[in-house]
Amino acid sequence: MNAPPPSLLTIILDTNPHAWALLAPTLPLSAAIANLLVFINAHLAFNNSNKVAIIASHTQRAEFLYPIPSQDDSRNTNNSNHNRAQNRSNGDTDMADSDEATGTATADDANHYRPFRHIQTTLLSAITKLYKTTAPESLTPTTSIAGALTLALTYINKQSITLSTTTSSKTNPDPLLAPSDPNSIQQATLNSRILILSVSGDLAHQYIPIMNTIFACQRLTIPIDICKIAGDSVFLQQASDATRGIYIALTHPRGLLQHLMLGFLPDQSSRKYLVPPTAVGVDFRAACFCHRKVVDVGFVCSICLSSKCGLSADLCWNVRA
């Protein structure tokens, strides 16, 4: 019997301090992270080969919370240093998902499963470091969701290549095996999906990069699930609808864990046998290219097909550029 394919869950956590400060009386960030950790543990418990990645969508930047880029350590062996140097020469970065690679020690607890404990420790320390390095002048009401989606796609691509290479080496140890042989290599599959926990408002100024990531996910059949804890965003609704994901806007943020477990825990394979929640109505409005504002009625350039919020006798600036 074939084992189920591994599932990679990439979580984009909106860590905008301004938005979480407004949400603190209802759902503080600490409670949201505790609920998120329970959800992550449930995902990993389904299959031993399941993976998870957590990316922070912060103000003016996006960065990994788990796994984190590995740190140089003088205690590393020469072999590991050589591998890291080789990866740097190829333009790649090692991602650390173990205590040895990160240089941090996780305390053993007989009542806590070690992988769960490691993810919890790494996530909490990364979030603490993120907020400590956030300058007050960099705080804005928006978040860098487009950058986080780009990081998610690159990590998914890297994991897919790694899984394919590993599976090929295991299933085809003989390099002289003919490709037409029925026992030849079978392409490994990785069920990848993206889950966005959003608390920020409108993202009109990121319209173009967000739509580019949506088209990339469409082509790669990667669903984008949206858990809208607070605020409203037109383009996240469109992202979920275009990629066949799930969109849930919470009316009671304190029920975050219930919505995560019942709405977002099943992967693509399980959703075939379930009736997932669907959005009642999707807002398909676009943002104008001139002012980056969401418009109800716009005007489209006949040459470059860019939308404008008003008529102008001048030549389209996209065409002029």
C-alpha cells in the first residue's frame, strides 16, 4: 500500500503591530500564536512526512519564523561548513529545522513531543526577535503580504525539488535503468498549500505583486487559504477564489482555533471527500494603476490594458514609459 504523499503547509502570519494592538482586547497575539501551535501540531501529527513553514508578514519586510536561516557555528564539522559554502556559491541558503543547525538547545520534556517543542521554541524566539528589531518609525497600518507570498513560493519550490531528488535516489539506485522500464522513477508529489492569517486592512498598493503571486499559484495548483481575523481585503478574497482555496472571515476572533481545525486542517487530498466552507460573495474589484486605489468603475487602456480611475487626454503613462 502506497503511503500518502507528504503535505507542506506554509503559513503566512500577519505580524503587523498596529493591527494586533487594535485586536488585543479580543484576541491578543500570544493567544493567537498558542492556537496556531495547536493547529500546526495537528497537521504534523497526520503524517510523519508532513512539513510546515511559517513566514512573518511584517511592516515593510517579510522573513522566515520557521525554519530560520542556519547560523555559522565554530563547532560545526568541516563537512557541514563545506556544504554551506557550496550552497552560498549556488545562491542558496540553508534553512535550519533542527537544534544543531540553529545553535539553540531545546529543553527535554517527557510530556512534550520533541518536534512540537522545537517548533514552539523556535517560533516564539523568532517572533520576539522580530518585534525587538522593529523600529517605531517603520510602523505602518499595512503589511508586506506580497513579499511573504513570494518567500512562500520559493520555499515550496525548493522543497519540491528536494523531495523529487530524494525520492529519485531511493527509487532508482541503478543509473543504467532504462526510462521505459516499468520500475523506473516515479515523480514525487508534494501537496503544498498556503495559509494566510491576516489582520491588516486594504492592500491596494501591493495589487500588482499580489496578482503575480496569485497567477503563479494558479499555474502550480497551490491553493491559498485565507483566515481573515480582522480587517477586510479585496485581493485576498480574489486570491482564495482564483486558486480554489478557502476563505473564512472570523466574526468572533476568539474562535480562531475552531476555525483552523475544522476549516483549514484538511489538505487537498482530503478536501475531495469533504464540503469545504465557501465564500458567499467575492469582491472582484481591481486597483487603478495610477493611484493604487480600489475602484468600482474604471477605464482600461486599449494598449497596455491597465486600469485607470479616470479619463485622461494624455498618453497612458505605462505606454509612455
